[in-house]
Amino acid sequence: MAQFVDWDLAAATAGALSKSGPAVSISEATQVVSELRTLTDEAAGHVAAYTGLTPQVEVPPVRVVDRRDWAKVNIAGLQQVIGPLVSRLSGDKPPGPLAEAIGSRVTGVQAGTILAYLSGRVLGQYEVFSGDPGQLLLNAPNIVEVERKINADPRDFRLWVCLHEVTHRSQFTAVPWMRGYFLGEVQAFVDASQGGEHLLERLRRGVATLSDAVRDPDSRLSVLDIVQTPGQKAVLDRLTALMTLLEGHAEFVMDGVGPEVIPSVESIRSKFNRRRESGNPLEKAIRRLLGVEVKMRQYAEGRKFVHGVVERVGMTGFNKIFTSPLTLPRLEELGDPDAWVARVHG
């Protein structure tokens, strides 16, 4: 089978380029890990009570990771998705030993560079690629680093982060079809490509574009260059609507629960928003190309949509959104809660 990425090299590159975390003693690190696990359980109770969503499958325990471990988990997840994808698109026909070796190593270094950058930014994640139903990851060094930078109460900030990430876990464990739907849309994106070899080349170019952006703030290319067919654009619209919903729902829940259980939540939200919006030109360019800027808009747009729906039909009425893929909001409905309510509630 043709190898698109040298995954071992990607992991080694991510490990070598990942920045060290904030200075903490062994006892402090142990305390952070223990508290994050405890707060995850506490957050789960708050989220279930507020949303009415309860897991329908067995929920794996939270995994508290450092930056290198986070990169390793995501590399393993990407390998699960991209390996079969490349095999399918290439028809198991290798491009030739030399071309494959050089191409996969170059892409491995590029992928590792991207993941090293992201490993220093992500606070938490519900990782769905590696296995069913997915696993909640909390990136301890980044959480400690941010809480120090914004001078937040450590326990308050950690619980605040846990509320957001546990909401994501609830979305996938209380709605058992969600993971399959998401992975199916990723597959649909591939199926909508015009020709396997062309898509592989665009994917490789997309990885190169992101890797270049980490090094070159003047890069003007966009990762959306890999989206070229109308079919892919339609799938991307559905994925964008889904991710905006999930991110906005998590923001809505953390801000809804927060005032009841986190004394300093208003200060944390204000400082955290300012941090999100700030950044030097290099970081802003990288965030744009990696889709982080889009994600920031998703937080705001999605939260506004969820708030609008809950305001009209209550939380129980909102939860009809998780009935099936047909009740998920369409992209154009995200700015018009009334349209979704009219379509789903009649």
C-alpha cells in the first residue's frame, strides 16, 4: 500500500518541536492531573443536569496528557483515517519505492510540524478517530500555562475547561449516531473528489501549506485550496454546520453552568476572550491557515444559535436537534434559529 505519511517520522518531529510546558514540580504535576480527573467527573454531573443529555454507551475515562502525548494520540487517530483512505484512492498501487519514501518522509515532517504547533495550543479535545466512542483528552501543560497567563484561579479555570470538553464528550456518547455521522461525512468528502490521485496531491499540498505557514507568516495560501469540487463544498458546508453547532453548544453549556459553580467565571471568560483575539501576526496567519480563526467564529455563531433555539423552545426542545442527522441545523439556519424551529418543530 502506498504510504502517504511517514507516521513514525511525524511523531518524532512533533516530539522534537513541541515546546516544553510551564515549570512545575513533580508534586504539582501530580496534583494537576488528579484534580483534572476529579473535575471531569464533577463537570459530567453539571453537564448532564443542565443539558438533559446522558451517555447511552460506556464512557472511557478522561486521559490527561502532555504535549507530546497529545500529538501521539492525534497521529494515531489520523493514521486510522488516512491509511485506509490512501489505500482506497491509490488502489493499493505504490508510486514507486523512491517516490514513496521521499514523499512520505516530507509529509511526515510537515505533519509533525503542524501537530507540534497545535500541541502547544489545545486545552482539551474529544478525539473520535482512534476508536469508538472516542476519548476525552485534557492537555495539562497548556491548561496550567493559560491559567497562569490570565491569572485565573486554578480550580475555577480547570473546571471551566472541563465543562466545555465534557459537553463534547456528551454530544458523542449521549448521541450514539454522532461519531458515525461525522466519520461518514469525512468519507463523503473523499468520495466527492474528482479522481483519487488528484485528491492525494491536493491533500499533500494542503499539509505543505499548513507546514509552511508555521514557518512563514507571509504565506498567502489557504488550506481550502484542497477543496475544489462542488460536491466537496456541499460536504464541507454540512461539516461546518455540525462543528459550529457542537462548539456553540459547548460554549453555551459552560457559560450556563459556570455562574452556579465557578465564582470567578466572568473574569475568566473576559480574560480568555481577550487572549483568543490577541496574537502576533505570525500566530494570526497560522491560526487562519489551520482553521483556528474559523473555529473562533464557530464558538460565537454557534453559541448565538443555541441560545436562540433554547430561548424559543427550551432545552428539551433544543435537544430534538440530536434526534437524527436530518434534525441537525443547515448552514443557512445557523443565523436564523426561527428557521430551524419552524422546520423541526413545525
